Amino acid sequence: MRRDSMSEQIVTAPMVEAWERFKDILECYCNALSLLNPPCSAEHIQKIENRFNLELPHTLKILLTLNNGQLVDDRGAKSGLFKSISGWDIYERHIFLDIEGIGTAYNTFIDNKLLTDEFGVNEIPFAVAGSPKHYREAFCINCSTQAVSLIKTAVWDPWMPPEWQVHKLNRAESLMEFIEKQIGLYW
């Protein structure tokens, strides 16, 4: 067995367990659990990877094969599953993107010169506040380090340099740790 596939197997079971615990908590929140899409096929993930010439992190692929993002109901971003806390009592809910939404959000990210100059091209948005084409902030997983960050992408103040307005805030060292922290935010 290849070393890569062995390390992927070691990560898979704990990631699945963390996601199942998160889903158990979502059962307590009215229709939150019903917003999850069915699993995504490995072939569909591969198609998006080929389209953007990148390889998604293994843990993100695991997550997508468990649930391919979430439905967006008539409440839009308010129905997002992932919580973002970025100040004293300031939080938003981010929509967990399906594989197509991840591709769209990534394309939006890499088409933005300011974002790529500041953060490079290894950040893959998987949950956004807004839509995949127009988001104010995004939870991203880095292809190289596997770290999850909250990247603020909105540039609001015309008097302040744009590079001062975008920020990258570390939220977890891995997607599994991120899910564990999300569980803590719900309790």
C-alpha cells in the first residue's frame, strides 16, 4: 500500500466521526440537518479538480463525499451551517458550498488579483458568507498546509488601501479541528 493512501486512511475515520458528531448537534436546530445535500461522487470531485487544475485536500474530499454542501433556503446566508466569530459578539453563518460552489468560489478568488497577491492561490473556499461569486468572507482550506482560515474579502472603505481591508485569520490547523471547533460553537 502506498504511504499516501495509508495516511489518508488514518485521517478518514476521525474526520467521518467528527462530521457525524456535528450532524448530531445539527439535529437540535430545526431544519439545519435537512439543509445538507446528499454525498458527492468521487468522479464529480475529480471533474472539478481537473477543471481548475488543482487537487483538493483529502479532508475536504471526505467531507464532500459525506455531504455535498448544503441547500440554500429562502433565508440565504442566515441559514449557513458554519459559524464565524470575528469580534465582540459579531458572527455570521457561512453556507457550506457544494462541489460546484467550491469551484465557483475558487475561481472568484483566483480572479481577484488583490486576494491572490495577499494570500496566494492555495486557499480553497469551502464555506462563504454571501454567494460563491460575491462573498464578504470565506472559510478556506490551504492545499499545502491543510490549515483552515477565515479570509475577509470585502473592500468597503474607498479611503483606505484595499490590502489593509482584506484579512486572513487562522481558525484551525486542519479541517477536522475546524469541525471540532464548530461543534463547540453550537454548544
